[in-house]
Amino acid sequence: MTTLTLRTLKLLTAAVLLPLATASLHAQDWAKARLDASPRHHEYVNLQHGGRTVQAFVVYPEVKAKAPVIVLIHEIFGLSDWAKEMADELAGQGFIVVAPDLLTGFGPNNGASDSFPSMDATTKAVSGLDPAVVTADLDAAADYAKKIPAASGKIAVAGFCWGGSKSFLFATHRKDLSAAFVFYGTGPSDITTITAPVYGFYAEKDARIGATIPATTEAMKAAGKKYEPVTYEGAGHGFMRAGEDPTQPTGNTTPEMAAENKKAREQAFTRLVTLIKEMKSAPVASNATHNKTVAAKKSTAPAIQCHDSMQTAGSM
């Protein structure tokens, strides 16, 4: 067999396998399988505000008492199977989770996250979302959360990657949050209106985000806000997803980093659950007082897998 023929066969094989690999990443079959096996109640609800309808995935825990509600903001990859699996996992710890699909109506044929043909198309769509519309969608999710009969009245927001930045930003707007959980997202330019404590979860090997933490820490401290960032050693951006992905290590992820992502994921999840259980009721929105300063842990970083935008949404 000639060198030219071998090269042609390799190119043909790559052409066949690459779309399959991309489709597998987009589908996240392992996360879907876990969702399908979950004993918890899942449902989709339509949240309405103005003339817009936003679909949200809602998961209920199997508990006797009323539960806190977490508004979950998805990654730049949309409301993926992993995002829904993450919502289900939190519900397994005793919390109600409302996860709005912020791409509702913006996909092909007015579809949502699952209507996009590729991860790249999804990423472009999320990157182009109007910040004001995102804030209004999140408001609709939080308003719905407050009215759930099984809810305890405590509401928090948790976001990942792009959603991590949106979680931090939403805390500048929404005054009835008991907490904001920011997973590898950047802080907003103006933090003076934040009333809820903000907890950060960052990766050491994520310089793009890590480089912004010192300035955010100083700004929060100067404004008298509670901000507790923790950086997880050896982990890369997106470790909450990568750390439970059974297909890792793949691509540029080494076995060592896969192990660090898994370790960071376990530590961060334990911390998140503990913090939610310790949440206090939010101050009255119209008479919110600033939180006292809390010494923040130092953060470092370096590597990337998903992205967030630096846009700022105005108050609604």
C-alpha cells in the first residue's frame, strides 16, 4: 500500500470519526443515562415574562420538609444533559432546582438548547444572548421559585462557566437571594449593589479566570461584601463537569489532570452542599444591609475549556 493511499485512508477515517466524537460530546450520553435512572421527579415548566416564554427544567428532592430552591445557570454549552444531571444531583441532596434554558426561542425553528446542530453553534448562540434578556429570564425563574409550595423561601443562584459570571452578575440585581455560587466565572465591574454572600469555586489551571480574582476580591472587600473564593489545586476550567465525565481523560486532558478534576469536583460539591444547608434567609429587598467583609482565600490559576462573556446586564 502506497504512502498516498495510507494518508488518504487516515484522512477519511478522521472525517468519519470527528463528527461522531463531536456528537458524543454534544449529547453527553453518560449524563443522560444518569438522569434517566434518577428516582427524582423531573418536569419542564414554561416561565413567562412580558411577551417571552422560557422553558425551565425543574427537579424536586424526595424529602418531607420544605426545601431551599437553587436557580441553576447553565454553561456556555446551553442547558445540556450535564446541566440537567447537575440539577438532579443537587436535588438528591435535598434541594429544589430550577434550571432555565436561556436559549429558549433562539434556536433553529424557535427551538431551545437541544435544537442546535453542534456545540459550536450552541456556544455562539449563548455568547450572543442579550444580557438584559438573560437577567429577565433569571428573574422569571427566581419569581417562580418563590411561589413553589414545597419551597422553604430561601433562594440561591448557582452558575457554571458562562453561567458562573451570570450568577455573580445576578447577585448585583436580585436582592432576595440567600447566596450566589460562582463556578469559574468572572466578577462584574460594579459590585456595590450585592447583598447576598458570594462563594467562588475556581480552578488552579485556569489563568483566564484566575487572573481576575485578586481585583474582584479587593473590590468586594472595599465594598464590605462577603466573598469567599476557593481555588482547587491542579484542576482545570469546567472541573465540575469534567470531574465526573467517565470518558475522561480525552483530548488535551492528561490522566493526572483528570484525577485532579475529579478530586476538585468532589471537594467543591461537598462545599456547595454544606453552604446551601447553612444559608440564611435573605434580607428584606427594600432594606438590605451590606454583608461584613470576610477574608478571602488566595487564588491562582492557568488552561481553558469553556468561556464566559464580560457583558453587564442592567437592572430590570
